[in-house]
Amino acid sequence: MQAAPVRATAIPSVTDALRAVESLLLSSGQRTARRNAWTSVLEDRRRAKDRVEAQLVIEQALTSHS
């Protein structure tokens, strides 16, 4: 007698669930625009973080050099 094969089904993440709802509610053009906007927000945050880090390095270099 052979055991029945076991199937593992991944539980969808919250992100996957939201994307599924988004795909049902929005047209593909709106979906693309929303994703592009979010990508821009993330990139702006990354650049702002880089600017803050660069400013700290410059300030530290100026104070240690004096």
C-alpha cells in the first residue's frame, strides 16, 4: 500500500493578497501607475537616506580635521 502524495501549498503573504485584490479592482494601466509611483517613493527614500549619511560623513570629516 502506497501513501498518498503530500502537497504543500504556500500560504499567500499579505502583499500577495493585496496584489490579488488590486488586480481585481484596477485596470492594468492603473496597476502599473501605482507600482511605478511606489517604486519612485522607495527610490526617493533611499536617496534621502544617502544624503543624510553623506552629510554626517562630511560633518565628521570637518570636525575631526579641525
